[in-house]
Amino acid sequence: MLTPVDANNLPVYLNLAQAYEAEFSVLTDKAPGTDGLFALDTVLEGSVTGYLWYDGETPVGLAAISRHGESEFEVCEFYIVPRYRKAGLGARFARAIWDKLPGFWTIKQIAGAEYATQFWRRAIATAGIAKMTEDTYLDPYWGTVTRQQFHYNTCT
């Protein structure tokens, strides 16, 4: 179930974000602070909205989505708890977000996250998106990334 992050469930989002940051620390070379917490690369404020994905009452995923203009979006963060991967939950989560926010989408994966690139290719194909472009470019923050871009509407 797709749930926007608000003041009531923000602690759930932040807890899952720590697991996400820890998993990617091998690629980002980040270490936790002296308090044991990782600094977040994407903060939910301004044009960035957070979403949680639930399997029943269990939170199993998070997403941070940035809106650029009226109908242009970027997936800034996306995470599914490892125990729940390979069950189609991630693709359903992505599709639910795209259904809620139709428009032009950009998704990026940092170097070394080939499994994430494979996931996004499958999720995009599963959603029936035929006209997707993919390239590699130098992102000013992340360095070399793989990027997918496409238009999505609920009739895709």
C-alpha cells in the first residue's frame, strides 16, 4: 500500500532510510556518525516528498521523489527491505508512484549498483513503458550514473 510520508509516519521512513544508507555505504563510502546514524543524502522538504510501501501493516519500502515543475519527477531514493525483494513488491511500489504522479520521470543509479539498474529496467518494462531512454553520464553529486528517462501516464 502506497502511503505518503507525514508527521505521523516520518519516524518509520527515517528508520528505513538508515537501512538504505547502510546498504549503499559500500558504494558511497559513507560511514555513520558518532551517534551511529548515517546522514541522509535526500531530505524530505521543499519539492521532495517521501512515500512508504507497506505489505499489510509492515513497512517494506521507501521512496523520495523530487518534483521539477508541474509534471517532471525524479526518483531520489528507492529502497525495499532485502527480505521482501524478488517478490514483485518493488515494481508494484514504483508503479503505484507513477500512477499517482504521471509525467516525465528520471531515475539514476550510482556506479556499482548494477542490481538496481536491472531492477529499474524490469520495473519499467513490467509497467508497459516501451519508450525509455537509458544513458550513462557524470552527475555532479553522484559521479558516473546510469539514468533512465521516460514519459508515464496511467494509460501507458
